[in-house]
Amino acid sequence: MTLAVIFTSALLAICGYIVNENNADSLLAGYNTMTKDEKNRFDLVNYLKFFRKFMLSISMFTGIIYFISILFFKDETSAIIYAICLCVPWPYFIIISNKRFIK
């Protein structure tokens, strides 16, 4: 499970760095289906800053929480804690993305 956590954390961090202004049209779900007018009203630069920070934070904090939980719990319980920690922040991401970045 430790290798899976390291791989997942690395993958999330890499996703934060891969997406940029040049490839957002093809990599960002939802943005690639917007019309030109909607894209002009969307604050892509600040969204990408938020996206990168969010992905790096999720990557780092979930890994830390897993490795701390493995000291106190069995592997199965730590895996459940890790899965919950991966799922909990996404509603926040969606709410902030919908409120803050549309001009």
C-alpha cells in the first residue's frame, strides 16, 4: 500500500504541474467544452494557480496523513483513512472553482 500512496501522491503533484495555459484547452475538463465567450469570462490564470496549489496540497497532506496513520492503525484502516482523505477535499475544490473564477 505504501507504494500505491507514493505513486498516487506523485501523480497528483505531477498533474498540478502538467496543466498550464497552453494545454488547458485539451486537459481541463469543462474548460475544453466552453464556448469562446465563456472562456473569455473565465479567469484561467488564477484558476491554474489555485489548481496547482490544491493538487500539491492534496498530494502532500494525504501522504502525510497516511504515513502518520500507519503508525497508529493497521494497514487496512490506514488505507481507508487515506481514501477518505483523498475524497473529502474535492467538494471544496468544486465549490471554490465555481464561485471564484467566473468573471
